[in-house]
Amino acid sequence: MVAVHGDADPLDPYRGGPDGRPSYLPTPPAAAAIQSWAALDGCSKAFTTRLAPHIVNTTYPCGAQLVTVNGGGHTWPGGAPVNSSIGVTTGEYDATATILALV
């Protein structure tokens, strides 16, 4: 399980809470959500590494990961920038490469 999440996402709040879109359920905090996935796989301890100036990776031994984009919005890291109203798109991390490496 890999979750990539901007901590300045205006639609799915990183720290949890109401989703920024009508009819969507509240979002759980990103760290708690990945911790729950790790717990399902029998992992409880994580280690954190900085991958780039604004990219932090929290990894559990069972493979669950939370990639946090500091200052990132509701965008695809490494993708083309989109409407600025949904936040910053980082070029410091390639989410596509991460997902393809899982295959």
C-alpha cells in the first residue's frame, strides 16, 4: 500500500476532516490511515526518510508507505501542474515511477 498525499491538499485534508467536495465523506488523517493499513498487515513501527527537500517517506516493514509532499496540493507529484486552486504540483517526486515499481 502506497499513499501519496500533499499536506496542503484543499480537497482531502492531510490532517483529516471534511472533504472539500459536496457529497464526499470526511477524510481520515493520512498518517492514521496508513498506520491502519500497516496494522492490518501486522506492522506497527515505521521509519521516516526525507527523499527530497519537500518529500518525506514513512515506511512500515510490511511495505505500507505514506509519501508526504510538504506544501503539495491535490495534484499528481511529477505530473503536469494543474489548476492552482487545488494546490502546488511538485517536481521533486515522481509518483508514477513509484506506482509502476510496485507492479
